[in-house]
Amino acid sequence: MARRKQAKGSEDGRGESGGSEAEPEDRDEPSDGQRQEPGGAAGGHIAPDHFEDAGSPVGPESQISPSADRLRELYETMVLIRLFEEETERQYKKARIGGYCHLSSGQEAVAVGGLEPLGQDDILVSAYRCHHLALARGISPESVMAELFGRADGCAGGRGGSMHLADPTRGYLGGWGIVAGHVPLATGAAFTFAQTDQPHAVLCELGEGAVNEGAWHEALNLAGLLQLPVVYLVENNIYGMGTSVHMASAEPEVWKRVGAFAMHAERIDGQDLEAVMEASDRLLRRAREERLPALLECITYRYRGHSVADAGTAYRTEEEIEEWKGNDPISRFGQILRDRGIVESDEELDEVRERMDARVQEAVEFAENADPPELDSLARHVYGDEHAGEQFARMTPGSPFGERELVLEKELGDG
Amino acid sequence: MDESGTDTETVNGAEDQAHATDEVERGEEREGQESDEQHEYETEEISYREALRRALHEELARDERVFLIGEEIGIFEGSYKVTAGLLDDFGTKRIREAPISEEGFVGLATGAAMTGLRPVVEIMTINFILMAMDQVVNHTAKLQYMFSGQVGCPMVIRTPNGAGSQLTAQHSQNLEGWFAHVPGLKVVTPATPADAKGLLKAAIRDDDPVLVVESLPSYNLKGEVSQDPDYLTPMGQAKVTREGDDITLIAHSMAAQRSLQVAAQLEEDEISAEVIDLRSLRPLDMETVARSLAKTNRALCVDEGWATYGVSAELCARVQDACFDDLDAPIGRVGMAEVPMPYAKNLENATLPHAKKIRAAALAVLGEETDPEEWRAG
Ligand SMILES: Cc1ncc(C[n+]2csc(CCOP(=O)(O)OP(=O)(O)O)c2C)c(N)n1
Ligand SMILES: [Mg+2]
């Protein structure tokens, strides 16, 4: 038996991509290497229909029924995200974007469908794969691209980068880089809504890999115990880096794992925009009205590697990737719009693509021309008060080499 | 020195690695044939990454109680490819892929070490060891002492620190000082390929829990490494990596490499700097430091991480204690700016303890003023 051994992915950005274009080669199994997959093997090929819908729908009827215009806009947003990510990869390769860069191509319907029912006062918290979520939340492509370029006008002021997009004015409390680290935070935001009787809910996005962290278990128990208005939106894209959900989880049926928290859960087809939108609306409503948490597992797929540095083919087959591309959320929704006559011709869909492409190019142009943060602002925001500069200077070691004096001079009074 | 590695370099590096695998195998054959003879082992120029990989390979082959556990160390070959090929050579029983459950598998490894195995845990980067802090500090470090030595804990945790690739606040930390604070742990910080191999092997053979803090920005760094399968770097021995008379730069991990660069620059200013690579933070080798200061009378502690309450703070305390009469100037120190690492390249550059900043700090210890505007941006 031969295993596909191939291209090496890597977590450390462009620095270590480790021959990610290497040719696949076959290697023999080690003699003692019974490749046991915990939780039952998926046989190395996980087809789009591998996970069926599960968990009977609960909660008030979904009331979401977007107009034809709105449906067209949702389609546009998905296309915008796809093209944005493709451009992001190009810009990364030109070294205009640095750090880790996790693309969301293939996962557009979860973001656009999942966030559509989110009200203005609701809150979104997410993991680090978040370009699609930021765009779906209505942050402008300019603002996101500028952040990726490390510009002061980026949505995180140039301090956050790809993993830490945020826009609190739109109720987006950030992308976070420590797997599952943000799940307790999101639960805390829901706690505020409960504690202060605000009729809002929190949507907490996470990857399926996060459910094996203690932080996830502890937070979900708290949400169940305290009955907090939060919906955990799991983007189950089957893999966490190179590890399939079957290899990582004793119980690979993620939705079932909330059984321990007396919490409702459902699993749906995450490549079906309307299914995601309907379920998200229902569960968010239930959270707002009945103050009950839930978990919504969306089965989806990431087309690209874990990050730009990972070719994404070491741990899955080309056939599997192609099969999922044949179940593309954008094509599927485009077809629905055509079938319903909301979009009358393929040319109309092409025209959307052209328009969104132009949007993305505008974003790049904006980011290119935007300024990086001022060097003198380095110490700003370490603390919230206007004395951040002073705090910085105080805590900078007193060796007489000038930095601290310089900062004191520049920062004091300047906040 | 190759700090960051561009794309091309990395791709080339990967090719080198493929060759290197063959060479390990050939090396082993040779060893078998000549095992009875006194063998003078040669050195070979390999990367820091490959040095670590060979250390793991050799120790897995030498002792079947040794096993690896960590995220992405098998099929993915390690996030940074340190475990490349090990799954093929040792199989799934010795190379254990772990889910994203750091607290769980660090604790599991501790329990396994208490009961006869010799685990080598990979934590993908030092930032994620925080999830397992309770196990490391409250359990792993303390168990021998709490039970009066009746139970041991021969385990290794390998994890890279480092910053400089715009990985931002949550992924750009140097936290080794936190662990060096804890009695019961040993902490080593190889800065060169030779020490990467020597210290990792020594750690695996040691009967105590050892944290091997690798340097992420140094994975592509090349250097001469002995092919001796018993080549060990003793823990607790610093190394003078450059001799000089005017000032001693005391550093560990990546900062030891930076300090060498700065020492070379200082030579152009006719300043003769000695560089000490601590290599091991706990146990710490103060003798080497004191010997150097008796000669140079001036010290600058160079730290990749935040200086405040950090490794350099400990060094300053010990240097003034051990070398008070030798000192001609206050001990200087330089580290990362006291901010969480920002993303934007210009801010990141200004935050890192870059060579220009180290040089300015060294000049300050020597009584020479510089204009911060000239070096601040990096
Ligand atoms: C605590 C912690 N451990 C490990 C990592 C490294 N890491 C980054 S992403 C990732 C995989 C996460 O997979 P998943 O939750 O499925 O999200 P996806 O990347 O598929 O969106 C890992 C292991 C991390 N960021 N944080
Ligand atoms: Mg995933």
C-alpha cells in the first residue's frame, strides 16, 4: 500500500514553505505503520456527501426571506470574497502581505449565509481565517486589504493583519489566532447581553479543529449552564491544517459533541447558502428570544492549503479537492438564481464577476496608496488611557541608550 | 547567516533536506560497519532544522522508549518540517499525531514519562504552550520534588520561539524566561545547528523534564554539525562564540546570532566585543560570564523577548552580584520593545531588538551617545 507523500505545507508564512510545489511521490508504508485513524477512518477520501444533515431543527421559524435584489447581493458578496482571496494570494506572493495568511475560498456560503441574519447590534467573534467573515460583515474591501498591507487605514489600524481583522463599530470583535482562545470571549459577550437584558445574540465562528481544546469545552459548558444567547458556528472544512476531523476527534461528528452541555446542535450543508442562512436565522432568533445557546455545524471545504505556504495536497487527494469544487457554493447559488429567474442570463453572472473584480482592484489600489502606521505611534494602545506612551517609557529598561527618553518626548501628552 | 529565508532559499532548503535524508541512512550503514573502530566523526554543514531532525531520528533509533507526540508531526511532517520523514521511518506508534489539545497531550506525555516512556513533545510554537501551562508548571516541573524523588519525569518539550515574519501579537513571543523561572524544569535555547542537535540529544537523554526552545527564525541557518551519534552539548554550559576585550554581549537563542553580527560591526568602530551564547538558561552558567567580565568590565544583555522581568533581568541581578568589582559601567540591556508585536512591517521592525538597536545599546554601555532617530526604525 502506498501513501501519497507530497508537498509540504507549513505554518510559518512565506519563510518556510518547504518546497510546497514539490512533486508528489510515493513512499512505502512503514512496516509497523498500521495507519489507524482514531474514530474510524474516512478512507482517505471525504466526499461532499460524507456528512449528512443531522439534528432536528428547533427554534422559532426562520423569518428570513431576502428579496430578489438581496439574493443577488448575497451572490455578489460571495463572488467578492472569492476574488478578494485570489487577489490576496497574488499580493502575498508579491510580498505585499506578510505573516500567516489563511484563505477562505470554498467557504463563502458559510460566511455570507451565516452572517446574513446577524443584526446590527449582534456581535461576531471569529478565529483567524476571517477575510470572508469581515467582508460578509460589511467591512469594505479597502479596509480589509489595507489591513493585509499593514496600513494605518486598515480595519485593525495595521496592528492586526490577516488573522486579527476587526471592526467593533460593526459588531465584529475580531479574528483571533489561538485555536479556540476566542470561544470563551464570545461566550462572555453573550453573558453581557444576558446580564444587561439586551435582546441581542453572539455568533461565534470556529473551525472544527477547535473543539478538542479545553477552552471550547469550558466555554460551551458555561453557555449551557448560564443559558447564554450565543450560536457557535462551526466551519467544518474537514481539516485542521493537515489533520482530518476523523484523525483528530474520537467522535468526528462535531455536532454530537455538545451533548455534554445540554445544548442544541444541528449539522447542515455549508455549501448551500440558503440552508445556512435559514438555520443561522432560526438559531440566532432562538438565542435572542429564548436565551438559548446552540451549535451550528456547517460542512464546507477549503480549496486552498491551510495557509498560503501550504500546497494543501499532502493530506488529501486532488480528486477529493476536485470533487468539492464540483459542489461549489457560488456556482450552486448562481444556478439557483438562474433557475428562479432572479438572474436571467449567464452574462449577468459574468457581469457580477467583472464588477467584483473591479471592486477588488480598487481595494488593492487603495491599500497600495495608504500610509503605514506612524512609527511614533508604536506604543499607542498598549493601554487604553492616554498615558500609554508614558507606560511604555516607564517599562522600557533604563539602560541609557535613548529609546525611553525618545519615547517620553514623543509620546507624552500625545497619547 | 540566513535569518528569514526567502522563498527561493526555502525551496532550495527543501531539496537539501531530501538529500540529507539519504545521507543519514548512509551514515548509519557506515556506523554499522565501523562500529568497532575508533571513529573520528566528521562534521557536515546542515541547517538548524535538519540538525534537529537528525537528533530526533538518532534518538528514536537509539532508544525505543522515545516517542514523539504533537500536532501535525506526521503526514504534514511538522509545521516547520522538523519531523520530515520520521513517520515513514518509525511508524505511527512512535510518531503520534495529536489533536489540537495542548494541555491534554503535554499532560499525557508527563504521565507517560512517569511510567517508563521518554516522550518528546512538539508544541508547534511557544505561543501555544500557554494552553498547557498548568501541566508544565504545576505538574511536570513539580512531581519529582513533591514525591521526594520517588517518581521521575524524563521528558522533552520542543517548541520554537521567535518573531520577525509579521506573525503579530499572538504568534511572536519569546517566553522562555517564564519557564526558566520554575525550579524543576531545565531550559535550553540552542542558537546554532550544532547546539540544536547537541542540546536536543542531551535533553532526550536527560532524566529530567527539559524545555528545548528552538529558534524559529533560525530554522534555515546553516552550520557545521558533528555526525557523531553520541554528539551532545552539555546542558548548563555557556559558550564564548567570539572573543573580545571591550564589552561582553550576553545573549541566548536568536539574540546570540544577532550579537555576533553586531560584534562584527563594532569591530569596524574599533570596539572589540566578546559574545557569550548562554545556550542554557536553567541551569545557567555564570562562571563563563564572570570570567568574561573580569576581562571586558562591561556587559550588555541582549534578549529577543521583552526585557522587563525577563532573562536579561535575571542576568543583570547575577552579574552585579558576581562581578560587582569588575564593572566599569552599569549593565545595559536591550530587548523587544515593550509592546505586543504589531503587524505592520515598519512597526514590527522597530519592535524587534534589531542589530542597529543592539549596537546603539552597546555604544551606550561604552559611554557613547547615538541619535535614536538613526537606528530606531531598524
Ligand atoms: C492553541 C493553538 N494550537 C495550535 C495552533 C496552530 N494552528 C493554527 S490553525 C490550526 C488548525 C485549526 O484548524 P480548524 O480549527 O479546523 O480551523 P481551519 O484552519 O480549518 O479554519 C492549528 C493547529 C494555534 N493557532 N493555536
Ligand atoms: Mg478546519
